[in-house]
Amino acid sequence: MRTAIVTGASRGLGLELARALVQRGWRLVIDARGASELEHARAELAATAEVVAIAGDVADPAHRERLAQAAGDGLALLVNNASVLGASPLPALRDYPLATLEHVFAVNVIAPLALAQLAMDALPAGGRIVNVTSDAAVEAYEGWGAYGASKAALEQLTSVLAAERPDLRVYAVDPGDMNTRMHQEAFPGEDVSDRAHPRDSVPGLLALVEADRPSGRYRAAQLAPVGA
């Protein structure tokens, strides 16, 4: 049975992708920082497929080791979805707290690479690494410097991994603006309900999982437009 690790899978895009994968027969290893939300997600998903849920922070090396061990030899897909926004409300870089910046990079850059390092020996030829990125990686938005810089770094790591491991498929995918808790944190007090539901981005991610597209950067909306 094919196994996928999906980080940040207790809500939002991670949970929606996990729901789609179990419907397709995948065995899942999922994580999130919040144990209660993660258990709720596990109970739902386990009604359809085998699901191992491990609460913890991807910035913790011991937690990452547990995820890799739980996946075992059947690992075929790693989805680095877990990430943090950083300081909120979004401050200008002139005032950005550097300790917070270090944490953003630890979660959004170091942890995905560390998990990829653990996964690469287990992944078969054609195995997938999917790193969830953002348009903030390639566009200059005021206040988004720390988060955007972390995603830009993640995209460069993705590109280099793809060059170094042509036997794998290594993707950076931009799911687009979504109505998620993180997006709400970026705009405290504002109504973000006009953003797309995370499930709308899932077909684009599945297009990377199920088709044999070259490694690279993709936008979910280009791969599977909503309503197409």
C-alpha cells in the first residue's frame, strides 16, 4: 500500500488533501501541532483508510524521525504543507523580530528539507515530494517579507533537489489565496470569507501526485482550474 506523509493535516489544505488521498486508497501519516484537532482528523480519515497521526512540531528533529519511521518502506509521497505565518499583524521588515524570523525559517525551510532528507532513501523512482509554497515567494507584498522569503528559500531548495534527484518528482505548488486560519492571522479583524475554500486547490495538487509532470513550480489553478 502506498504511504503518504502529509504535514499540517488537521485542517485547511492539508486536511482536504488527506481526505482526497484516503479516497484514493493511500495509507497516511499525518501531523499537526494541535493534538485535539489532529485526533479529530484522524478519526474521520481512519474510517476510509489506515491513518497514523503523530502530534508535534515539524521543527523538532525527533518528531520528524517519528514521521519517517511511521511511513516505513511504503513511502511514495511527502507533502510539506505545514508552515507558520510569523508575526501578526504583519510588520515591515524594518521592525521584524529576528527570533520570530528564525522560527519561520525553521518551520518553513529547514523542516521541509529535513523531512525530504529522511524520505529520499525510502522514496522509489518516480516518488513525489510536494512543497506547498505561495505567491509571496515571487511577489513583493508589504508585510510579507519574512513569510515570502521563507517560501522563496523553499522554492530554491525544491529546484536544487529536483536537479540533484532526477529519479524523483520534486514540486513546489502555489495553492493560491485560501480561506484558512493562517490567512485570517495575516489580516486580523478582516473578513477573509471571500477567499477560495482549500478544497478548491486539491485537484491541482492531485494532478501532481497522479500525473507524471516534470519537477518544477506549479500553480494549482493552472493544473486544475476550479469548475473545469
